[in-house]
Amino acid sequence: MDELSRIDIDLPAIGHNLGVIRQIVGDDCRICPVVKSDAYGLGLHRVAGTLEAGGADMFAVYAPAEAVELVATGCRLPILVLMPVRELSMVDPMYPGLRTGQVHLVVHDVSNLDLLESFAMEFDFLLHVHLKLDTGMHRGGCDPGDGADLIERIMDCPSLHLAGICTHFSSSSTCRETTDRQMDRFDAFIDANADLIDSDCLIHCATTASLNFGDRYARSMVRVGLGWSGSSPNPTMDSAISGLSPVLRWTSRIVQVRHVARGERVGYDGDWCPDRDSTIGIVPVGYVDGYPTPPRDHQQSCTPLVVGLLWNDQLLGHAPVVGKVSMDQLTIDLTDACEVNSISTNCRVELLSNVQGAPNDIQSLAMAGATKPHAIISRLHPRIRRVIHGEVPQGNVLSAGDHAQRGASAV
Amino acid sequence: MDELSRIDIDLPAIGHNLGVIRQIVGDDCRICPVVKSDAYGLGLHRVAGTLEAGGADMFAVYAPAEAVELVATGCRLPILVLMPVRELSMVDPMYPGLRTGQVHLVVHDVSNLDLLESFAMEFDFLLHVHLKLDTGMHRGGCDPGDGADLIERIMDCPSLHLAGICTHFSSSSTCRETTDRQMDRFDAFIDANADLIDSDCLIHCATTASLNFGDRYARSMVRVGLGWSGSSPNPTMDSAISGLSPVLRWTSRIVQVRHVARGERVGYDGDWCPDRDSTIGIVPVGYVDGYPTPPRDHQQSCTPLVVGLLWNDQLLGHAPVVGKVSMDQLTIDLTDACEVNSISTNCRVELLSNVQGAPNDIQSLAMAGATKPHAIISRLHPRIRRVIHGEVPQGNVLSAGDHAQRGASAV
């Protein structure tokens, strides 16, 4: 039966990438991989298991349900829930994880703290919280001016433990100056409140993008998402991170080869009109699968989307995507490729290459698709079959006790 | 535990929409709902069951696996697989459906026909095929010039039954002239080969978009996708279809309300900069969920994306989405809304309204999001909880025998 496409996931590459990040941040800095949205769709269980075995110290997710799912995989590391939690009860599936101290929550504002405080007090356990400061992103967190009061309240409450203080950069993949301005605000806050902050409190702000600028943003923990997946957020900037291995490869096949006369129009709204007699191929992958759909003017002004052409898994060359991407089909221009090779419906195509620098690697695909690497990875539809290479390591570097200890307190 | 968002699906509306289509095409025309990609993510079982009970005559899917899944739901209607099938074997999960005549395949070219012919001959059963003509879309199908030979081969083969001839329009939601040109080519082919075509052969070309122009495109069967979901492909054009009921509603909540001073920047890359002191809200929904991410220049030149603000499910007003949509969050400008109402984290928001004409209905969301209604619906992430209203009708209008009869032959 025809398979539309498949995604190959290289688990050892995830472990390798964690090692690359470790090299940059050193042994004294915690690494907190971000594994929200089913580890960007790569599979929470296998990705988190690989990262835990590879020496991750903590995990970050966005929503409570994701933390519950992560606990259920057998994960033994602390888990940080990034969103402002507004609903809590004793029958909450997250409750056991909060009670054991494995699940940490983020405090974004006063009403958020009110809820967490009264909940922890009522059920009489120590809840680990991280205070989020808004240093310029204006998407969650509190103003630095309100931060000191919140810290004091957390320190005064016997049921709360200030496990971390964090912020998030708005422009770390595009603008170093903006990132530095945010960093300065964050540093100023930490300095001004040094007396209130225990030495075991994790200070974290960097993601993969800011680590690109070097390790000055690392502090005591870094939250890396794109990094473990082997992607650099902005390949056009000088990067301190090198040697990441792409984790994903997405392939499909050609299901039809056709001739189209010069001047005919191809696809929805006839967006593409070849200026020579052409050969096109139909690939059974479209936007529902997560293939990007750049606007027409972007397509015309930028390097086009291309796919690799494969024969027995050997790369023959590349072919540009032409015309509008449909729901479950796209069209490629095979005219040049056909001059050199015999292209038929037996050919496979590579939509996303796992070779860095290829014209269809994650960065090129994102750029040509008018989107970002995060969006490419996380929007690959769950219906696409995942083929896993390597195994989730069984034994972990640290024992469960060690991890809980390291996560809840600090180096 | 906080839920990020939910989608309400109105099953009776699907039945109603089928009735609207029936009114337009009349009783002598078959209706073939397109239910590919898990019925655009709404759930194949429930959608197909509702459509079958509502009087659908056939279903179209894109891939063999979708046909197999549809057979497994208990569907008794014929199922048309649109893609060119290139792999067939006796252990194929699709084989039983092909053998009973429930699953029909599309012939796109000679090599495609070679495979189907030899397969049906080898296993000695009658395979129902539809010939697809390329009349200008250039995405699958054969040139009309090659069509007559293919028909003759099909008619000459005792194991093949020409159950249909079809084409697909490239511009039916944007350009009537182009659609008419394709229709003329299709008609010319049918006329020229009238002697070869049995009266039971289904002639089909129209989708919901072309029915918008009136019923002249209907022929003996129409393939409707957007129509059953209650959406019009292009609301700016005069439409022959009225009275469709939107099937989907997508809601979430506000998880934080914050003040942002004039001149501060909001979100990734600081794309939005308010020219007054503002109040913003954070909604825990982002592009991974399927919320559109229009390019910045599109955002600035078009009506903005808006969400509805709800209190006890009553609409208080609307708020524009500001700044870049993140992976799992978006930001709305509540400044105007706060002047009139008290907006807090208890407010729910409506991302996609089920009220036609609302500024966040499917068409408006698609237009403001620089995408199409199909893409909005089909890309809603499976992780979002679906809440079903109404039940899949149990008894069907026609008996299984009637359906098989009507599907395999014709009126």
C-alpha cells in the first residue's frame, strides 16, 4: 500500500546534540531541554528518555497536561511547567507530581501566586516555583518592579520554594542588541535582589538562539529546544554553536511524472507558468502534513523550496517546488533533473534533509517557506509515520534520587 | 487542570449542509463528500457516519490508508481513492475493499492503468476505476489527448469497470473564466468520446467552490469538502450556495492580563509596538495548534486576526491578535475591550466563530491569516480536545445493498 511520506528520527543525534550544548555551557550549568508539544512532535517518551540518559537536568513543557504525560513516561527529572497555571485541585492529574516536588510551576503575576500559595498551604506540601520576569518580551511574566514583592512573598511562605528566576528573550535569533538590553534588565534585577535570592535558586534565560551568541547568557541553567533537535535558530548569524546533528529526515516519493507545455499553468490558481516545455512530478505531501506554504511574493523573491531526488537513497540532485502547495500534494519541476537522470515514479524525494547546509535542510526549508525551524518541526503532522533509529537508553547517568535532589535544589 | 483550547463539532450541522448541497444539485446528482485526512481532522468515523446517514452517495479520500480506515468504520458507501496508486498486492489492507467493489481507484496515466489492469486480471475481480483528465490544473490526471486510448483499454479489459470520468478545477474559488475554460475542455472530451462511455459512468468535476457559480458544473456527481464543513471557499464572490452552517467552533481562555507601556515591544522580534499604554492578554494557543501565522506585511495591510471575548459564553466584543504568534501562545490587545468590560483570566476567547459573518469566522480567519479555509480546518492539531454535539445517526437512509448498487453503477 502506498505510503505518503515518512519521518526518520535519529535518537543518537539527540544525545550528541546535548553533548554539544554541554560543551558550550560547561558542567556547572544545568541543561533543561524544552520538550513541549510531544517534544515538537518527535515523541515525548523517546526524546525525553534519550535526553535524560544523555545528562539533561530538568525538562520544560508548556502545559500541565504535558507534565503529566512526561511523568507517565517514567521520567525522573524535575519538570518545569511554563504557562501560568490558573486551575488546581487535589484531583488534578498533576497533583502527585507537584506533591513529590518533581513538577515545578512558574509564577507570572500576583493572582497566579495567590493560587499557588493557597493551594500549597491548604495541602501542606513544598511547591517549587520559578519566578518569571518580563524583561521585554511582554508575553507572560511580571514587571521587574513587581518582582521583589513576589520574591518576598514566596520566601515568606513555608509551602513555597523559590527554585528559579527566569526570563525569555524576544529577539535572540535576530538581534543581539535587544537581547543584551533584556539581559541587562535581568541582571540588574538579580543584583538588586541578591539578598533575597538563595544560592540554590536557578537563574535561567538562555535558549539555543541566545547560546549562539556565546555562553554569557547561560547563567545556572539553559532551556534548549531547537538545540537538541540539531537546528540552529538563525544560520545567517555567526554562531558559537557548531557540530549539531540534525535529528530529522522527511522523505516521500514521486507518484506521477507529467509533461507540461510552455505557457500552461500549474496548480491552484495557476500560480506557476513554465517558460519552457517542462516535466513535473507530483509528490503526495501537502500542507496538512506540515509542508510550508509561503505566500506567492515570498516564493518569487527568495530561494525557492526544493526537494532532494533520491535513487536507492543516493542523492541525484534537487528539484524546486512549483505552484501552490495543496492539502496533500505538491508539484516539483523535474525538467533540469530529467536531462541528467531518468526520473520516474520509483524515485523517492527528500523533503527535509538531515545534512546541514543542504538546500532543503531545516533552515533552508524554513527560510524558503517563510517560517521558522521551530514551526517546521512542530507542525509535522502526527499522521506521518515516524521511523526511529537507535534506542532509548535504558540506564540513566544519575539515579532517580540524584536527579530529584539536583532538580529541586542546585549545584 | 488548565485546558489550552477545545474544538466544538456540530454533527447535525454537517447533515444540514449536505441537505443544502442536495437542494442545489437535485436528486439525480450523486454527492461525494471528500473526507480525506481524517475528514479534515474532524474525525473520519463521526463525519462519514453523519454524511452517510444524511444521504451521501460516495466518499472521496486521497490515500489508500484512508480508504482502509473508512471501510473499518463500518462505512457502506463506495469510496474513491484520488491519488495514483502505485503499489498493490494481495496482502494489501485495501485488497478486500477493492475485491468487493467498495473501493474505487483513479487512473491517472498509462503506467497507473498497467498496474491496475494486471492486478485485477491476476486476481480475477472487477475493479471500478475513474479516469482523471487533466484539463488545466496539471496536478495529476492525463492529457485529454491520451484519454480516449485509456478509456478503450479500460472498456476492453474484462476486469476493469469505467465507473467514472473526472477532472479538477484549478481556480474555482478565484476565477470563473479559467473554470469555464477547463469545463469546456472536459465537455469536449466527454462529447467526443460519448460512444465509448456507458450511461452508468459517473461524470464529476465540481467541488464546493465551483458549485458557488451555480449547478452547471454538477454533472452526475459532485465532490464536496468545504461544503459539508459549512464553509464557502470564497465569500467575496457571489455565491449560489447559501444557508451553510459552520460546523466548528474553537475556543480557549485568557491565561494572563498585562499592561504594556506605550512604545514597548510585544512578542518575538518585537513586531508589535503599541502607540498608547495598552492592556494585553495571553491566550495559550499558537501555531502548533494550527493558528495561522500571517507574514508581518500581510498583517499590516489587511484586516487583523481577531478573537471573540466571551463571558459566560456571551460575546462581549473582539480583540485583535498583536505581534507574532508563538508556538503555543498568542497575544491579544485588550485595551479597547477593557474600557467597556472587565476582562480577566476568567474570560474565554473564541478563536474561530461558528457564526457566519463574524470577524473571526472561517473565511475571515483564513483571509487575515493569509491562508485558505481548507488549511485552517485541516491543520487544527489532533492534540486539541474535540467536543462533539449531536450523535452519529445509527440507521441509514439507504440499505447497504442500495448503496453498493448506486455507487458501483449510476442513476
